[in-house]
Amino acid sequence: MGFSPENWNVDFTKHRKKFFVGSIVAVLLGILCMFTLGLNLGVDFESGSNVEVQVNTSLTEEALREDFKQMALAHEPRNMTIGGDQNQVANVRFIEPLSKEDISKVQSYMKEKYGEVPNISTVSPLVGKELARNALISVLIASVAIVLYVAVRFQFLYGIAAIVGLLHDAFFVIVLFSLFQVEVNVPFIAAILTVVGYSINDTIVTFDRIRENVKREKKEKPIEDFNHLARIVNKSLLQVITRSINTMLTVLFAALALFIFGSEAIRSFSLALVIGLIVGTYSSMFLCAQMWLVWEWRRLKRLKEKPPQEEEMI
């Protein structure tokens, strides 16, 4: 009765091969994108300087380039990003770190012309490599800890399915940042860790419902074929789909608000969060659960095919 998804005549498990093929094709295209376009690493992970300009007048890229040309700096800016409600904020990126003399020139020129002193951050090559290494280590440690927790609380196969889902989610956030050449910085790493946490939370809720239903079904009747196990998984997905979508939308609206109305400093964080929330909800239900279904049935099939003597020894 009612508009409950449990009453829908939808079989998600029937389309598992389509989900697998779609994800594999998307991953291959993502790898190609990464090799051809690469990542637009920010100053946080590469050596260089970043000049953040906030003024009371509208800025244009042409005018800013002319300003930096007038300063006669040792290096030319690599790229510029202009934002704000009336184009009053600009971020100017230099590949090479600016010297103290050049920093002084920029601050004096901007103060004299616009009445504002820009915020200038500089990262050396050594610091950039260290930040990149620490960011990678933090993501790996978080992923391993999550998998161990899932494996201990549930089952080893649940843990493997969960880590595939986490890698899938993080990879697609990185690929879309590569595709649109959005700057990758420290807030981006924070967003990846947030996405990993959200994704595993959604996956655990789905796995928990599958585990409960499997235990309940086994008490009534042993699982004899693949279709029986598939029906249990599909029933579990229908029971949690409303909760998963509602939770995702609630956080998504907040992330979109940050992306639209937030400052440039958190733009990459909010964008990564938006992408990760959508991909994470998809992977929890239509990738992780489907992989567990296939692997669990193979495990049960192997157990059934073992000779009685082997089973007794086990």
C-alpha cells in the first residue's frame, strides 16, 4: 500500500551487468582523460605563488594582465580566475615562486591603484611535494581503516565491495576535476575525505539491511539458487532507496548552496562534494551491493560443491 518503494515492481539486480559495464567504460574514459588532460594542481601541491586580489571595482583579465605587465616581475602569471558578484575578486597563479622583491612590487602597485593589499601565498617545490604526499597518505589511511571496520563488522566480501566503491567515488571526483580543469588544492582533499566518509556510511546502511534480510530468509528457507539471493538484495535496496536519496538530497542542497554562494576559497571543496554525493549514492546501491551479490553467490556455490568430508573438516 502507499507510495513505498518496497511495493515497486523494480528489479535492480537484473540490471547489474549494465551497472558493471557502465562503470568500467566510465573508468576507462576517466583514465584516458587523466592521461590527456592531467590535473590542474594548485599552489598547495606545486611550487609557485598565488595572488588573491579583492577590490571595490570590477576586474577583467585583460586589465589584470596589463597591471602585472606594468609591474615588470621576473615571472608572468600562468592563469587568472575572476569571481565575486561583480567580478571584484581575482586569483592570479604563478608557476615560479615570487621573490620578496616581486611580492613587494605587487603589494605596492595594488595598494596604490586599488587601495587594497593583495593576499600572496608562496609554496616551495619541497613543501608542495610534502603536501601532496601527506594528502595521499591521509586518503589511503582513511580508506584502509574503513575497509577493516566493514570487514570486521560484517564480512570480508562486504569490505572488498566497500573499498571498490570508495575508489570508484574518489576516482570520478578526480576525473571530473581533470575534465573541467578545476584547481586541485587542500580543500579538495578535505572534500575527498568527506565523500569517502559519506559514501561508506551509505554503503554500511545498505549492507546492514542486506545482512538482516539474509539472516531472516535463512531461518525460514536455505538460499538454494542465485535468484533467491538476488531477490533478497533487491528487496533490501528497495527498503533503503528512499532513505539514501533523501539523505543525499539534503546534503546536496547544502553543498550546492556553498558552491553557488560561497567564496572562491571553498569552491573546489563544494564542487567535489556535489559530485561525490551523487556518485557515492549510485555506487552504494548499484555497484557495491551488486558486486557483493555476485561474489557471495560464488562463495555459497563453492561451499555447496565441496565434498562432505571437507565440510566436516572445516
